[in-house]
Amino acid sequence: MLYTSGSTGTPKGVVIEQGHLLNYVVASSSAMALDRCRRWALTSSVVADLGNTALFGAFHHGACLVVAGPGDVKDANAFSRFMRERRIDALKMVPSHLEALLEDEEPALPATLVLGGEAAPRALIERIGRLAPATTIYNHYGPTETTVGVMVHRVSAQDPVSAVLPLSRVLANNRVLVLDESLCLVPGGALGAVYVGGAQVCRGYLNREAGSAFVADPFEPGQLLYRTGDVACVLPEGGLRLVGRADDQVKIRGFRVEPAEVESVLMSQAGVRQAVVLALLDSNGGAELRAFVVADEMLAPQAARDALRARLVSLLPVHMVPARCEFVAEFARLPNGKIDRQSLLSAARSDARWPAAATPRDALEAVLAECMANLLQRDAIGVEEDFFELGGHSLLVIKLVARLRRLLRLEVAPGLVFDHSSVAALAAAIRALDGQDLERMEQLAKTHVLGHPANAERG
């Protein structure tokens, strides 16, 4: 039994037979030369499909499976230490998670790296190429319903890196088809829906109907195709490139999320009249959720946001909690009366409704504010603003901790950031830490602030 990451917060159980899994293990081993991997790192649960590449990749070839502890994958320095000390030579990971773990001063990468669960951005591939040119990278794709994965692409150092990595090889005994609405094959260069058939299509879902997820195969009588919901472009040279979803589902840090499900939870909250949740792409090719709310009371927006976010955190998995909630007086409408969702993407908060951000009061707060603002891709943040309210999440915490270690020679546990999520609170908590050279830290902070180009004249 494998579980999807779940678009509603309630994962679906996917019934996988031994024959499905055996075909995946043998076919993926052949396509990615996994027999050469001798020490796999297991960094994710085997309840979902991501970890099964490492688990069975190791067992099938008699290799060592090294199980990472929770702390090994929540801190860049700890991850690098784990990779080196345990001599890891093979790893499968979600691209956005790996990207955060490379923030260490001396990042460590394996000889074989499998990226899956979401699109791998060009910047990450180029960064890996600079850090570890000998690392062999595979782009891997496949929904849980098709047993872990059905396509791969080996990234060649000689080829220019495209904005979205292609998928060039179908694993043995599987079929990946790109079809139009009439279930006919689309020509090269055209877009279509991705369907999967063959030896790895699951039996179905546990205790629930499959609905329209499986359709009769128009090319193989008596066989079924799984409708993935992904849209792809057929490449002239063969293979395909994923371009998005046919529905509104998005991937947030490797998890499937249906924005409409988050809207439904928002609408069930007291005081919420209307809600719209949109997925916005960031500069790294990832996505975050942004919620827009029309509420009964607009008199105290900050208090309302705090209360609403607290309720969402208690009701939803962390990857489904919107990075930011914007309160608006009303929604713009299209001529047909529907909400103009595109206009919401450029909606700005009114200066009259939101208080001015408080500026840093000392060098440590200035460094913390600068690091947080850079990670959030904002010009500046106030010392009392909440890092997570502004869009922070666990992967950005990993990066923040790594940057503080690099700039201030300061050891900060990720949990400290979660418990003290504003610049002012985190600065106070850091000064209260035992065993730190606070005098050196303060001097490093002052040196960094005075050496920053924006402060050169003032310094």
C-alpha cells in the first residue's frame, strides 16, 4: 500500500501488487544503472512512493540502506555531515528540499542523484553541476498510481540545461501516451494530457471508487490507462516535457495540493464570507499558496489574520496552509459575474490598512531582517512581522539557519526559528542562548551591516 501525498489532507491509499513493484525496481535499475549504487540514503517515509526508490534499489542489489534521522534532513550542516560520515553514494529527493540543504558552506552530494516529486529548476541543476560535476543526475517522473515512477532522463553535462528538464526514457514494460480530448495521439510539438499504461498501473484505490482516473486503453483492448492529470508537450526529438496540470492541482514542496480544497476549509471558518486560493510560482520554479479573503469584520486585520492562520494550521497539513492571507473588501468581477482571479495576483495591501514596518534597532536585527527578506524575496521586512505569515516555510528555515551559521558563526536550531518567528523575537532568543560566543557574533553582525553596499555611506 502506497499513499498519495493527498490533495485534500486525507491521502488516498493506492493498491500496488508485487508484480508492479518488481517491474519498477528492475526497470529503474536498468535505466539509471542503480546496480553501481552501494550506499543509499533513505530520507523520506516509505508510506509514500518517494522513498521506495532507495529502499528497493538498495535491497534488490544487496546495497546498504542508511536511514537518515529527522535532524539529518532539517539542517544543511547536519545533512552534509550525514552524507560524508555515512559515505552516501545514492540519493533520491524532492528538488526544493535538496536545494535548501545545499546552503552549507561545504555541501555534499552523492555520485548518483535522483530528483522526483516536482519539477527541477534550471538554477538547481546548474548549481549541482558547479558543486559536484561528477554527480550523475536523473530526472524521474511518475504518479503514485503508476508505482513510484515510469519515466527518467539523465542530465548530461554537455547539454544546455532547459528551464524544465525533459523526460526522455520510458521504463521497460510501461507506456506513456500524450493524448488529445478524443484520446488520439498528439503530434510532435503539440500539447496533450499524459496517460500511463502497462506493467505498473496500480490495482486501484483502497476503499474508494476510482472515478474517472482510469479509462479504457483505445490502443490495447482490455487494458486500462491511468489519467495522470498532467499536461505535456511532445518533443520532436522524442520524449516529453511537462508543462502543467489539466486541473487546478499543484505541487507544493513535493505534495499534491488542490487549491479548491483549501478554499473549502477557509469558507467553513466563522467570519469568512468568500475565499479564493491561488498558486503562485516563485523564482525557483516552486509554488506557494496565497489566500484572499472577504471577511465579516475588517476592523482588525492583523488580529483576524493571526486567528485565521492558527485555525488553518490546526486543520490542514503544513504544505496546504497558505503562505499569506490577504484580506480584501470585495473581489473584482468579470463581466459574467465570476471572480476575476487574475486581478488578485497583482492585488496590493492598502497602506492605510497595514501599519508601517518597524526597522531594525541593532546590527543583529539588521542581519536577521536582511536574511529573512532575501529568502522571502522582499525588499525589507519589519522586526515584528511574522516570517511564516509572510510566506516562510520549513525549507526556508533550513536556508535561514545555514546563512546565520555562515555570516555569524552561529549555531541556531531550526526549532528556535519556528518558536520565535519575528526578527525581534529571534534576536532576543539568540542572545539568550547558552554556549555561544555572543560577543564575536555581535561583532560579525556589525561588520556585515557596515560592509553592506546599502549601508556603506551611512557607515
